Amino acid sequence: MVTSAQEALVGQTIDERYQVLALLARGGMATVYQALDLRLDRVVALKVMHRHLAEDPDFVARFHREAKSAARLTHPHVVAVYDQGTAAGLIYLAMEYVPGRNLRDVIHQFGPLSGEQALVMLEPVLEGLAAAHAAGFVHRDIKPENVLISDDGRVKVADFGLARALSTNNTSATTGLIIGTVAYLSPEQVEHGDADGRSDVYAAGILLYEMVTGDVPHDGDSPLAVAYKHVNSDVPSPSRSRAGIPPEIDALVVTATRRDPKLRYQRAIDFLADVRRVRTTLPPARPFTDSRATLVVDSTAAAGSGRRKNGPPPGQGRKQAPVPPSRASGPLPVAHPRRRRRLTITALIALTVAVAAFGGWDLAVGQASFIAAPTVVGLTQSEAEQVLASAGLTLTVTDTAFSEDVAADLIVSSDPAPGFDVREGGSVGVVLSRGPERFAVPDVRGLSAADAAAEITGAGLTVGASKQSFDDTVAAGKVTETDPAIGAEVKRDTTVDIVVSKGAKPVPLPDVVGRKAGAAKRILSGLGLDVSADSKFSEAVAKGEVISMSPKAGTVVSSGSRVSIVTSKGPPPVTVPNLIDSPKSRAISDLKRLGLKARVLEAEATPLDRVYSQDPPAGTQIPKGSAVTIRII
């Protein structure tokens, strides 16, 4: 249910940068909006943490850690993280906006997919996971909702916001917290809350099972019941739920979802290799045709079959070009049906003249033969040369260009464009990608604001706002950090804000004398102070309470300064005297003088009225006020 509080953000501008356009979705941790980045003039997905979580410092710290981690991950099949920040009590994350649908929508609309269709979807997911695992990240929540398919057919893995770096030392950050969706949780996540790359492999196996059967393998009356099945039951072969599934698909699912992580694919790239091998044994995937008459197909099934521009009509010397091989890293082509347009009288006349002129030229040079230019965009140069050679064409590299969408050394565009006419034996010009143009934010920590600005400008970037902040380690007037962060790879002319130190924050010392030692330490540490503690015996101050502090309460010190406290160990211990053979009255008096109590045991008749035994024995040290048992004979 969408709440009025969530809708209230629509139309607002967050952090003077992100204009909220529309509500997209609500999740367990945050609400996602479509927003316009006013600084870079681009549409982003803005993930805003729920307000009750934003008030929890542990959640906020985890959110910021994961955002910074996810921002380091760049891959064509992973949704990019652009920015993170805090404004007006809101904690937000700016991410790549992917217009389209998710895999859940595809499964609902088309029902169970064929094995070939499912592998077309799974292959780019595994490519993204393999890259993430190689960089030290685990997704922890692979499910159909987190697999996005853009309107132009690209597949991307979303929501690495819950990812945790494998190399982190802060293991307490998520201790006891199971992150993920129960239908896709691996047994080790359920039992121990632990996850590594093999946990993502397990979830990807469940994803494949669901794509080909239309349902998840384990269900139950409650999430706990489903989690129990993950731990205690094997994932069955998909063919047991739906007939006609190839045994190769069964083998992929069973291997990926072994309950023992050691028996699964050990890496996403191993799973990916088997998926690619199985795809070569299966027929080409059938296209998906949705209600909007949009055709979404795997590139192995793409052919230049639409109406083509220029050249002779079908049947006059035109031959069909071979279909280029699939490339998993490229988009799934989307072909939109051409709209019929009425031709005006003028257009008809022009068309008649053009056809007549073409016919005269054709007769002059002989019957020309044309084919549709094959699709080579997204291929390497060598792959494109093979595709063109099989069509009797040659390749010419005409230029190189930076590209935000096409990886380096792959083809960005071709001339003629795919599907347009090219003369048999002719040449197709291509532009090779140089990858995204990126500039690293320079390390300007410790520089003055003026020097930092010069460094940023010299790096091809734009100097943005200058903010001030207290800092315990950087001298006043020097730069402490930048936004985007130092070392981040950004586009040319990206605005870089700097934070200048105001020096250590002044802190007036609160009075912690008389407080419990633990509470006193938390108060002082929370103010950014370095606390050292000592202890001594005291008869005036109860055990565990603060006796004194230095510097004294009310003193103004700098953040990070050392504050010493002395806590009470309680009264000093008392040494039990030797009471054996002492008269009863003197023994009791001696104990009372030392602050001890006498517990007297005696028979009805005590003719000697002296101490026969004592407990504890003489020389034992016991707390003041303790009792000593004496036996009288």
C-alpha cells in the first residue's frame, strides 16, 4: 500500500539536486522513486530509506557502507550506483534508472519459459554476478524482482544495496541478520546468516527453476516453513514439476542448488560456463511477443526480416544475410513494428521519380544485388569480421568513440545500419567503442581549498560547493574529503564538492562522577573523546562508580582528546585475624573492629568459652562487612 508520506515526496527536490518525479516501488528498507538529477540532467532511480530506519544509527551506518561498496562495482549487467547522501532527515541512494520491466513481470506475462528462453535471461545475470564476486561482493538477494529488463532488451541485476564486501572486517554489522527473500535463501543463510558467492549461485539456480516451471521449488504456510525446507530438502529437478524440460536444464538446477555449498558450482563463472555450453546444444530461443506488439528476441534469432530502406523491392536480386552469433554481454534486440504512414500526393510523385531513376541506373550498370546489413553492434572486431565474411562482406573500422552503453573494443555502430541495404561484396564501416570516458577524482586531502580546486579542474572536472566540517585528524583550512569520493571514476566535467576542515570539534566535558563506569565511557566516547580508565579502592564510593575525572567537568577540550576516569573497586579487603583459642567476647570484638561480622556456633554447654575453629581461616582476605564463622567450645 502506498502511503501519503511516500507520495508527499513526489514533486519535491531532495538535497537541492534530485527532483522527485514519481513513486516506483516500496521495499523493506526503502522506497524507490523516479527522479531527475538537476546537476547532471539525467533521470535516476532514487532509493530513500524509510524514516524509522533513518533514525537508527546502525542502519544508517550499514546503508552508507553498502552504498560506497556498491558504487565501486561497474558492469554492463549491474545497475550502477551514482551517489548517496543525507538531507532533511532522509537517507538516499541515487542509482541508474532502467525503464522496462523485471523478470517477475516476464514470468507472469508469458508463463513458464522454455529452457532456451530461461538461459537467455540467466546468462547476463550470471555475468553480472561473476563480475561482482571477482570484485569481492555478494548480492545476497537474487530474485526475479531484482532482475531488470530494459525496454531495449538489456538485462541488469539490481539492488546491490544489501551487498557486503567479502573482505570486510566488520563482521558484527550483520551478525544474526538474515538478508534476502526466503524463497531464494541458501541453507547456509538460513542456518548461520552467512553468505558467499555460492549463496548467489544457489539463488540463481532457484531463479532458473522458477523460470522454467513458473513456481519456486519450496513453499509452505509460513516463511519459517519454507526456510526449513531449504535446509532439510533438496531442490527437485524441474522436469518433475513440468514435462518437456531438457535434462541439461535439470542438471544445471540440481548442481547449482546443492544444499552443501562445497558440492555446488564454486563460482558464478563456473555456472556461466555450463549455461553457455548447454545453450549451444539447444535450439534458438523463441521470441517473446507482448500485448504492446513489441518483439523481444535473443540475438541468435534476430534476422533482417523487417521492411528495409532503399534498394530494390523483395525478390529482385535481394538475398538474406546470415544471422550474427549471440553475444551475452550485448542487449537483447527489440524490434518495434513500423507505423504505416499515409503518403501525400507530393510524396507519391517523389517516390515514382526515385523508382524510375533507380531503375534507369540499375539497367545501366546491370542487375544490382543487395542484402540486408547484418547486425554487428556489440560484437568484437574479429567476431564482426566473421559475420560479415559469411555474408560476402568486408569490415572497415572508420572511427573509435567513447560509449556509456557499449564496452570497450566492441562495436558501437555500423554504416549501413543493421537491416539497411548493402551491395553484395561491399563493405560495412564500424565504430569501435573506447568504453565510457572516465576521469578519476584526484586525491586532494590535506590541500588548501584553492590548491584542491586547481587539482580538480586540471583533472577535467568541475569544482562544486565547498562545505565545512569538524575533523579530528585534518588541520583547519585543509580539505578532508570530496563528493564524489576521491578516486571515483566519473564523467568529464562532473561537479566535485569539497569538504574543508574546521579543525577538531570543541567539546565541553560533562560531569560523569558518580555514574557507572560503563555509562561514563559511553557518554565520553560518544562525544568523540579518547577515554582511559583506572580503578582504586574506596569506602565512600560504591563499586563500579566513577570517583573522579581529569580534566574536570566543564572543561572545554578538542574532539579526540584524552579523558581519564578513576572508578571505585569498592571498600578495601580485610585480612581475617587468627581467632583460635581466643575468648568468644574478644573474638567478636576483634571482628567488629575490622568491620567484619561474627557468626557464632556453640553448644548448650561451652565450659571453655573459647574459639575452637574459624571459617575462613586466618590470613584470608575478604570484603569488609563479610561474616566469619567461629565455633565455641
